[in-house]
Amino acid sequence: MKLKFNYLLIVVGIFLLFINGGNAQVLYVGANYHPHDDKNIDKIKTDIQLMNDAGFTCVRLGHLAWDSYEPSDGQFDFEWFDVVMDEMNKAGIKVILDIAIRPAPIWLHQKFPSIDVVDANGDTQYPNHRYMDDVGDPNYQKYALRFTDAISKRYANHPALLAFGIDNESGDGPISYSETVRQRFNIWLKNKYSNLDNLNKAWATHRWSRRLNSFEEVGLPSIGQKNGAPEKNLDFRLFISDEVNGILFKVLDVVNTNAPNALTNTNAWYYSYMKYFDYSQIAYSGKMTRHGCGFYPGNSLITNWGVMNASFGIARIQFESNNPFWCSEFNTMTSVPNSIRKNAYATLFYGNQMVCGWTWQSMWAGEEQYLEGMLDWDGIPNRKYDEYKQIAAEFKKIEKYFPYQSKAEVGLAFSFPSQIASGSFPVQHENQVQACWDLFYWRNMDCKMLEISQSSLDYKLLFVPGVTVMDKVTAQKIRDYVQNGGTVIMTENSAMVDTTGQVFSSTLPGMLSDVFGIRVAGFEETEPMNEISRKSYKGKKLEFTYKGKAVDTESARFDIIEPKGAEVVGAITSLDKDYPIMTVNKFGKGKAIYVGLPADGNVLGGIVDDLINELGIKKGPEVPSGIMVRQIDNKHFLYLNVSGEPKEIKMNGKSKSVLFEKEYSGNFSIAPYEPEFIEIK
């Protein structure tokens, strides 16, 4: 009898946990908030009341504010912030607490000048701006981890805590070219190459009389148009990437030790042009439990390129994680009315669970004092506050069906070394990846970005778009994938160089020419070749023909392809003769398709549609142009009209709008720039 009673208690406990939200799905809406601006508790309480009135469920705190908690070396001041956390908890608002290890306080720069950034000319830069820190410096790391330990221990068990934020925009900020960086680079090279013979071979130092006789002779690459041999540049950027990842993993380890039950999140702008690094290592580690980004599609309501680019940003951070995504920053500024709401719904199609506006209040000082928030400078709410309030109310109606889980059957390969190595090409690797992603945006279909060496490649179709650097592990996984029945599409500039950055001396595409059944002999440049165009084309314009259908496209270059068993299915047909440019090769149980042009919708659209049918890839729901849509589950569909005209959705039978509490019989219409969430009866 006692056992039955205990069992009953367990069942009741689980039930109560469920109904109280333990397993409930939530769509968080909130703001980035900066109480350290004046630490005025009366104003903080007023702000929290306004957040409550708006239905906000989260805030992000601590952003860029290290010295607000540690104003001088080892003198921590958390008491003021304890009050903020307690007040948030009373209001039922959950907190993402950023561990703001950048920028480092001025007192730390003064204590250790080696933390200062030195430009490529050797000039030390005063830390006037944020992110002016050499994060690989051991002194910096010692104090950053001390701060991490202090703040994560203090708030690990605070009931308001939702997650710890791990740094912010880690790819942003200039690379330092200091002497201490050079010394660390030398150690990194010694660990990688063991001896000088290996390094000299990898860097081809016999070229231009650059042979090294000791590791101390190694210098750093410069910046600019001619910045040294590509092999050296590749290694330097891999070294910088390892240093950025190194400090992030150390911070994550401290947080996970002190707060093992806390979620972790970051605003992962790893692809900033300043210090682009290999975030895939974090993404596949499982240690960042909520990947995130700032979602900034621009201020427009009527244009959609910004939404597309920002949504691609989610994909390139999420990689293959199935965890919810968090947009921990989101547009305010001068966004056109209803554009924030439109953008918020757009993120739901890509697994987002959070819309956290940047920023709560228009700031009184500093570089962003003219960046307008949800409250004006005097603390009075404006129209953006009202729009976020509307988002919070509507998300509450549908949140139990979200966050959306991707059902991707298509994978897009990304490679950090290839991004660096493709820097001298007319089209960089990341642009080719995005062009492939765009194909499925327009088709309302899921796809996932992946790193081949770390992926199980459980996809019906794999894109290898301009993966310039090819290593043995990646090549073998592509080979096995095709051999076992997979279909792969590889585009221009793929498998061109080895892991040192040197062009393969074997037949291109390197290590995979037999899989694709071709020889890539080299490339031609379109503009001079158009001097002999049969169609009098000029510049980069080309005519591409697939299965008898010709379309115009543009490319600065195109590959010279010699079929070695592959079938030619597409050609350039506007020059002096037809040039094979798209081939299909049967290899094992699968197919390897090569396209000697950069990834582009005009070129790839036809064969992608054929492959969707041939491979049985599930299509997106049929809707008019201008409608984003996903089937959330068997009975529910999310729609968003991103066009300026009403769109009619074909529907058989009865349905109802969960958002607007309407009943439909048959077809229904969605107004311009409006969402709809439908339940099928």
C-alpha cells in the first residue's frame, strides 16, 4: 500500500510540474536592460512594472559591463545588482545574465599593457572602443576567468536566472599584431608542425626566398591587398580562431562547474569581418545550450532581403543543434511600424524562441546614445514598446506549439578554413552557402548548415558550396556519403587546396575527382571571354542552359571541366562554343554533381527542383508567392505574408485562427505583412 501511495505522489508531482510550466514551451519576449547606467532602484522598479505591463518574460542584463561589477582590481560590487535580480524575480521576469568578459576594464589594460591591441603597423591602440582586447593574452584570461568565477558563483542558484550569457559578439574587434601575439603564434606553430622542415614545406618558403631557419624568424602577416602567402595567412587565422575558442571554452567550463543546471547562451556574431573565427567548434561541443544572435534585418517593413540575411544568420550559428534558438538582441531604433512584429514572426520559422529587443531605453550617453529604444530618453514608452507588447500578447497565444523543430532533409556544408582561403576569390565561401540557403527559403523548406567532419550527414541532399580547403576526413566522408547512396552538389572553388592552403598538385577537385568523374583543368574569366560571345554579352554575363532551358546568370569566372565518365547536363551557351559546366556522375549507389560556377539560384534552381522530386524530399506547403509557411505539426500551420498585398490561402474544410480567434470554412486571406496561425479541424 505504501508503494502505491509513493507512486501516486510521484505521478501527482510530475503532473503538477507539467501544469506549472516545467515542461511547458515558452516564447520569450523582453528587452536588453542596462540598470548599471544609474543604479536608481526607484527607476528600476518603474521599468520592471512597465515590462510587466507589456507581458515581458525575459531581460538580458550585464551586457558590456564588467567594471560595473568589478570597478577596481579584485574589488567586486554585486550588492546593487542583487536588488535588481531580486526585483526581476518578484516580477516573474527571467534573466539572461551576460558574463561580460569584453571589453576589459581600463584598470586591467593599465595593469597589463600586453592586453592592448597593436595594429599591423606596430602601433599600440588605446582601448577607446569596445572589444579592444587581446583575448589570447594569459593575463587577460586570468582576470576574465576570475570575474567569470565570481559572478557565476554568486548568481548560479538565483531563482530569476534563466541563463548565463557567454561573452558577446566574439568575432568582433580588431586582431592584435603585438610581439606577445607573435610569440604565442610561434608556440602554436611548433605544436602543429613539430619542426622547421615541416613548417617550411607547409608554407612553401622556397618561394620568394622566404625560408625560415628558426621559429623566432616567423613574423605575422600584414593586412591589406598584399598580405603575404596564403598558407601563412591561413595558419594565422586558424591560430586566432583557436585563441577565441580557447577563452570561450574556459568560460563555459567555469560556468558549468559553478552552475551546472544553468543554460548558456551567447550573441554569436562570429562572422564579423574583423575577427571571423570557427564557431562550429562551440556549436558541436554541446556546451552552448542556447545558441543566439542579434537579429538586425533593418528598419524596413516592405523589403525582405534584410529578413533573409538575418534568418540565414540563425542557420549559420545553429548548425545542427536541435535546441531552441534565442535572438537575444532584436531591432528597435527607427523600425517602421509593424516591421518588428513581422520580423519576430519570421524568426519562428527557424527555431527561434526569444525576441529580446535592443534596447529598452534610448541611452543617455556613449556611442549608442542616439540609438532609440522602446522608451525615450525621459523614460516614456513609445510606439516600439507598444509593438513589443503586442508581440508578447500574440506569442502567448501560440507558444505551446513552439519553438519550431526543423525537419531538414538538405544539408549545406560550411568550412571555416575555406572561408579564409576563399578570401581572394570573386565569391567567398559564405556567400555560396547563403545562395544555397536562399534556394530553400524561397521554397519554404528547411535546411541545415553543417561542418562535414563533425556531421553524421543524415541528409538526402548535401551541398558542398565552394568548400575550398579539403582535408582527408572531409573527403572520405563525402566519398562514403555518395558511395552509400547520397546525392551531393559541389560548386566552383571546392576541393582546390589542401589543409596548408596549397593548391592540389593532383587532379582537381582534390581527392574527389573520381567521385565526380571529372577533371577541373582551371578557370576562365568571363569578361575577357565575352569578347568572343556569340550573343554579344558583356561584363560577367553568361547564358546557362540546363535540359534545353536557357537562363542568364553572372559570374566573374567559370571552371574548365573535362568529363571523365560524368554526364554533362548543363553548359555555358553564350561564348564561342558550349562549355560543360554542370555534370552528374554515378558513384557507388549515389550521385555526385559538379557545377563549375558559384552557387546561384538561376543556375541551381532547375536541378534542385528535379532532385527534390527524385529524392523524395518533402516540399513546403503550396502557397502564393510572398508567403512564408511551415507545417508545425499535424494540425497547425504558421503563415507570414511578407508582401504588400493580401494573399489567399487554399484550404479544404474548416479551420480556425488561433491568433485572431476567427473561424474559417475553406480558403482564407492573409493581410499584407500579417501573420496567421491556423489549426485544422
